[in-house]
Amino acid sequence: MSSALPERHEPSTATGTISIGQVLSRLETDFPELSPSKLRFLEDRGLIHPARTASGYRSFSPSDIDRIKLVLQMQRDHYLPLKVIRRYLADLDAGRNPEWPGTATGAISILGTERRWTRDELLAEAGAGLDLLGDAIATGLMQAAEVYDEGDVATMKALADLRSAGIEPRHLRAMRIAVERELELVANALLPLRRRADSASRQHADERANELAGDLETVRSALVKRALDKHAS
């Protein structure tokens, strides 16, 4: 049961808000697989923005609940990737009236019009040279392709900024290896679920893989921040 939580959750004290445990209890009928780690994953990905109590606990308003329901429905019922959901929510937050991507035509429209960059456009957008792209491909940080997406642009921009500080793609081989090892951990943890024959279990395994990857990213970010704080002090 998703209401059996492995950690303490303080009841919300703010008027009209509820705690993470209460969120799970309220939504478990429609979304029985919802868990604290899933909510943290959605927050880490910028899809939900719960407030915090004075003690640091997450506090969810009615609008937060509606937003969580919307995100989960878009994932479960329409199989939309997070970046499509994030774009749709960003349009809503900006006061626009975007076409609902969960409809058959809407999903095709949004997915089909996602921006793509040629190699030259990628390099111009990222302010990077062809040699940097070649080094990134050679070290496995990027893949050679005819067209590139938003994630590739963000990666190239980051690599260009790192190079300006003297950090080259070859210096990041250990990072790529560490990520591959983390993926092995996730794959091994989900192996029993993937071995089940039913499609629901396989879909749950895919969702759980994203959640676990988000957890690993949270831990990695915390370790980096702690190391930076220690270095600064």
C-alpha cells in the first residue's frame, strides 16, 4: 500500500494544505503506485512545486493536488514523456491556453513539433566547436546523430562551459562509467518486475526506473553540493 511510508511525515499546519502522507492517502485509489519517491522525482524534475513548512516538510495545497493528478494522468493514460508534460505545464503557468496533449491529435501535434537541431545548428546554439562535439562523441558523452534535441543542446552548452574552465570531455569518462554502473543497479533492482509477463508490470518497471534514476540524481547532487560546501569552508 502506498500509505505505508518508510519515513515520518509531519502533518501540515498551514491552512488548506496537507502533508505528503495525506496526499498519498487521498490519491491512492486512483494512483495506487504513487509513492514518496515518485513525488520527490516529480519535484526534482520541476513538474510540481510544493511549499515547505517551517520544519522543512513538504506541504501541498489543493492546486498542488490537482497538478499532481494532471501529471499522473498524462503519464498513465497518454504515455507522454516528462518533457512534453513540463512544456504543457509551463504554458499553463505562463497564462497561455495550450492544446491538451492527451488527445490523439494533441499528442501528435506536440511531439511532432518538438524542436530539432542539425549539427551546425547545435554547435551555433551551444557556442561550441566541432572539435568539442567530436570529443564528446569519442568519450561517450553524446551520440553522433543527424539531428539533435533539447537535451543534446543542454549537454553541449554544459560541455562548452566546462571547457572554458579547463574541464575536457576526457576528464568526464569516470562520470559516464559511474552512470552506467548506476543504471546496472537500477536494472538489477527491477529485474523481478520486468520478468513478469503482464504489460502492467513492465509499465510499472519503466516508471519505477525513472523514479530510481531521480533518486540517484538527488543523492549525486547532494554529494556534489556537500563537497563544494566543504571545499569552500
